Amino acid sequence: MLNFSKINIILIYLIFFLISIFSVLNFQNKDNLILDKKVNLGLDLQGGSYLLLEINSDSLVEEKIQSKVIPIKKLLRENKLNYTDFKINKKNLTFKISDLEKFELFFFSRKENLINPYIDNYRAFELDYKKLDSNYVQVSLSKFGLLTINNSALKQSIEIVRRRIDDVGTKEPTILQRGEKRILVELPGLKDPERIKTLLGKTAKLNFRMVSENSEFGVDELISETGEPLKISKRIVMSGENLIDAQPSIQNQQNEPTVSFTLDRIGSQKFGRATTDNVGKRLAIVLDGKIISAPNINEPITSGKGVISGSFTFQEATDLALLLRSGALPTPLDVVEERTVGPDLGEDSIKSGITSLIVGFILVIFFMLYKYKIFGLVANIALIANLLMLVGVLTILEATLTLPGIAGIILTVGMAVDANVLIFERIKEELKTEKSIIHAFDSGYSKAKITVLDANITTLIAAIILFAFGSGPVKGFAITLGIGILTTLFTAYFLARHLTSMIILRKKNITLRI
Amino acid sequence: MTRNINFVSKFKKANIFSLIIFILSIIFIFFKGLNYGIDFKGGTLIELRTDTSINATVIRDSLKSMNLGDINVKKFGKEGDYLIKVEQKNTNNSNLIPEIKKTLADNLNADVDFRRVENVGPKVSSELLESSIIAISLALAAMLFYIWIRFEWQFSIGSIIALFHDVIITLGIFSVLSLEINLSIIAAVLTIVGYSMNDTVVIYDRIRENLLKYTKISISDISNLSINETLSRTIITSITTLLALISIYILGGEILRGFSFAMILGVIIGTYSSIFVASPILKFFKVSYKTLEKEEEKILP
């Protein structure tokens, strides 16, 4: 085990050099990048916000169920299926039916089935039904029907969340889908997530509706921004979908912040027609079911441009414009998990992490020197090489370093020497029976090999499981721990072994104490 | 110098001791329970810094008016740093954080800086708990499997009992001291599983080697010999690991304190269990060189 061919030696040091050189990249000048690779700092170290958002598709399910009412009734009537006691619930429809078998035939028909389309992707129907007692049936969305709704809502939501966050202008946000209903948002360097949370918490469904005492579509009673109760027609004159731009502006007369919007062609036509027909009446601007304002229509607006006023502060006007520009979310988003770290705490964490790393490192180094003298030096050189390689690999992978990740590095320092300790202790034992020092070292290395491997693989298994299950900071710990084990094996079995062999072969004739 | 300590003679006492501590731990975990943090219980955590030192009860009292439910306020590290924990209530108030900030600023007459805010909803917290339990179970299963492949089933059972011993007692101590269990403690427990296994494997490796070398000697003597032979390695590695961990515990800041404490406990318990739990089990199963030979035959008929 102590003989190294020239090629081996070259290879060992080349690998070491090539990997550890990457660690240097972390100290480059920002303006003069040789290679743009570095270890990223996790949110807990650089400060920032982690948000987990969940779509709430209840309203979409309700809409979907309601949209089925008329087609189903029509189908039943056309096919002379008698039904009674038809009830519309939030998540399902129930009714009593005379001929269940016949109903089933239509319900699960694959041909031009308008009420219950077949979803090819999932090979399943959109709706499902359940037999309740005595010929009552309950029609609800099937598992896959629900999945389809969630999927499309999630895709749209991610797009709109991205637009809103980009518009605020935070640096390097991460926006990812998580499972069927969730969106993960990471906003590094963000000091106060409240504004973003507020922006993401609004669906921003904008409607223009007439104020009217009675309307053939029915009326909603809403409270205006001034506290006045108003009856608003359910008919939507025009909605936010027709907006192509919205910007904050200042009304000249009162110096009041407002939002100016521009409509697309269809929107302009609709808006023009409605304002022409209703001069003198009031038009309510409704956002998420609340009236922003309900101004009088003084003259027809046919230019496709308009202004929304509503006693905003400038910040509110800016945010409203942003929301309108980015479009409405299909469903409300709930923040189900939030973790925010302020930048100064992050800095403190880096400081204390680095301090404990240095102190831990020095303690271990002195202990090894005290315990193993010259071979302690070998183990220490291996340890330094190990750290350089560990940071090198982290850089190559552009991994994220978190506070627990730093703890993982420190732990690696403590545990990495184990490989060398195992080997040295084994050599000590061999020296008792073996006269030749070279032989003792040789068999020490080969006998300890299996143990070192076994021992490290167990920790590696723990690290892999941590990586698979952990989130955020804990993942960072798993990464450094796992990579630390690999670099430990390399440095102990190649670098340290070569260094040891050099010492042994040079001091052939001297009795050695280990 | 090889020490020659008679470990085997102490196995019995050690096992009784372990068993008592183990059972006590289970009793504590079941009856006193674990002090779950917001990661697993849901709720809001705020680490705040004020420019003046305020009594923690003043902070608690000033929040009482908000009717937030159970509030826990404690000093956290430096002077003027506090940690507030608010119980999860069903009301989904998205403005909770700014409202708390405003209430505190109004009542305390001090600059209040929120350094860290964590908010975990009830659904997410139960998912986190579930996935943590799965992760620990999976880690134990993976270890069981690995040792079963590398050694024989008796070794596999021995090591897994030792791991259970370590995990339960660590959690038991956390229960007794009412220390918070959060995600980083779970990370520590998983690392303990890896570390303790590492220690056990080193001794088992030597036992296996000696079993084949000295076929005439009883498993008790083999265990004793193997433990003694690997003892200085066991001690040295524990010391270097503890040096690193103590450094994190003292200097690594408040956030890593629970984690490093769990790890320190785990390293000590894990080292103990490799010697006093994992080895006696081999004796219990009457492992001998024949056990190993049988396995060989199975693999190479």
C-alpha cells in the first residue's frame, strides 16, 4: 500500500489540485470574474424570505360544479330521465333519479360527452358519481378532474406570481412548483416580505360594473369606499383581462395618486359602448369583491384609456397598478409557511459560524499533533486538503451553504480525522508484531481499509436520507456532510497515504514512534 | 500500549443501567411529551432585537391585548434579543406580523427590529412531523439493511438496538429538559444515527476479524479483546468530534445551540452504546466463528 507509481502520484495531486482550485473562485473580485462559479449563501446566511404558497381551489371547484348544472339537467330531460330533489352544493350536486343504469350510460359515455369529458392525459373522466341511498346520486369532480383544475390554476398562478415578483424587482428570486398545490418562493436579500406577501395575497380580479337599483342579472350590495351602501349589477361591463397596461399617475387638480390604465381593442369597444349608453350614471370599479370607487360617467370614454381614483397613497396606487399589470390570480394564495431572516442576523450567523469553524479546526489540529506528532501533521495536512476540496466541490456544484451547512463542515473536521486515526491505530498494532516498519504501515493501511469504508458509508447513508427529506437549511447540512465524507475518503486514502509513505521510505532505518 | 479493561464483566450492570434509562426515556416521551417547536406544532416565531433591555414579561403583557393565544417570550442570546413564540390559531391573518410589530413598537417605546420571522401553518407542520418520522425510520431501516449485507443478521439486530437506544435516550433527555424539538434537532438525530453506526461498525469489524482469527475463544473474550483493541480509536475520534461540536455549541450562535447540544449528547451516548449495547447483543445471540462460516457457505456454496 505504500508503493505509488509515478502516474498514481501525478493523478492524486492533479485531482486534488483541480478540485481545490475551485475554492479560490469564491474570493474573486466581482468585477473581474474568471469563472462565474461560487458557493451560494442560503437565505439564513444572506438574509431573505422563504414563502410556501398554496392555491385554494375551492372557488374554482364551486364554479366548475355550477357550470355543470344546466347541461346535466338538460341531458336528463332530453333523455326522459326523471329527476327530483336537485341540490347544488359547494363541491357536488345531488339528485334523485329514476333510472340509474341509463344515467350511468350517458354519464360515462366517451362519445361527445359534454357534461363529463374524458381526460385523455389521465385516462379518466372529469366527473365521478356516487350512489347514495335510495336512488340518490352525488355528482362530484373525480380525483383527476380536481387534479386538472389544480394543475391549470397552479401553472397560471406561478406565471402571475413570477410577474408580480419580477415587477417589484427583487434580485434572483426562485419560484418553483412544489407538489400539486404549492408554490415555493425564495427571495434572497429581501428585508421586509410584507409588501410581497400583500401583493401575492390579492387575487386582483378587477371588474367594472354599473351601479343600478335593479338589473336583470341581479345585484350585489356592496359598501363603497366612502361607506355608502350601493347596489351593483352582477353584469360585468368589462374585466381586468382587457387591460394591457396600468401605471401609477398623479391627478393634476388635487395632486391625488391614481392608476391610469390602457385597454386592448375589445376592452376599448366594450368600455366605449358602456360609457356611451350610461352617461350620467355611476360605474363601480370592483377589486376582489370590494369597491375601489364608483365615479359618475361624465362623458363617453372611447379612447381605451382611463383613470382609477380611490383615495390611494402613492404606494397603494403603485401596487394596484402592478397587480393590474400582472393579471389576476385564478385563486387566492395562502401563505402556509414563511421563514424570513434579516440581513444582519445572517451576517451574525456567518460570523459565528466561521468563528466556530476556525476554533474547532484549531482544536482538532492541536489535538492530532499532540497525539500523533509527525503523523498528526500528516493527518492535519490531509484535513486542510480535505477542507479545500470540500469547498471546491461545493463551488463546482454551486451548492447552497446554510448555517447548518457550516456546522456540517465543522463536523466533517471532527470526523474526518477518524479515517486517519483508524489507520494510525491499526499501524500501531501492526508495529507490535511486525518488525519491518514498512510492512507494518503497509498492512495497517490495507487492514483498516474495509473498516474505514464501512464506517463512512453509514454516515453517508444518513446524509443521503437527510438530503432527500430535509428542506432548506437542513439540506445544506446534508450536502456538506455527504461531500465531506467523500473528500475525507480521498484525502485519507490517497493524499495522507502518499505523505506517510514518503516519510516512511525516507526514514527507513530510524525507529518510528507513532 | 493496548489497554486491557474487562468490559464484559461490566456488561450486565451497563445493560441494566441502559434499560432503566431507556424505559425512563420512553416514559418521559409518552407522558411528559416532547416540546415541539413551531416546525412541528405550527405557529409563529419572532426573533427580535430592541435597543434597550426590556423584561420578557413586559413584552408578553404588551401582546396580551392582541388575543393571540399562548405566547412564550424568552431572552435569546445577547442583551436586548428576545424570542417570541405564538401558538397557532385557526384564524388565517396575513397581517399578523406587521400587527405584532406595531403593537410592540407602540407599547414598548423602543426600536423593535424583527431579525427572524418564521410562520408555519398547521398543515405544513403536520407534514414536516410526518416526513421527519419517515426520515428517521428510513435511516434506521437503511442501516439495518447495510449491516445485514456487510455482516450477519445478529450484527444487524445488535446495531439497530444500539441505534434505537441512542435515539430514544437523546429524545428522552430533550423531554426531561423540555428542550425544543425542531427540524435541526431531527437533522442532529439523523447524524447521530450515522455517527453511532460508524462507531459500532468499527468494533463489529474487529469482532468479525478476531472471530475468524481466534476460533477457540468465546464471544465474550473476543468482544473484550476487540473493544480494547479499538478503544483508543473510539476515544480519539469521540474527542475530535466533541471538540468540533463544543466549538459550535459555544461559538456557533443561538440558532445552532440546540443542534450541537443534541449532537454532543448523541456522540457520548453513541460511543457508550457501541461498547455496552451493541457488543453484548452478539453474546446474547451466541455469535461464533461458525455463524460467519455459515454465512460464507450461503454465499459461496
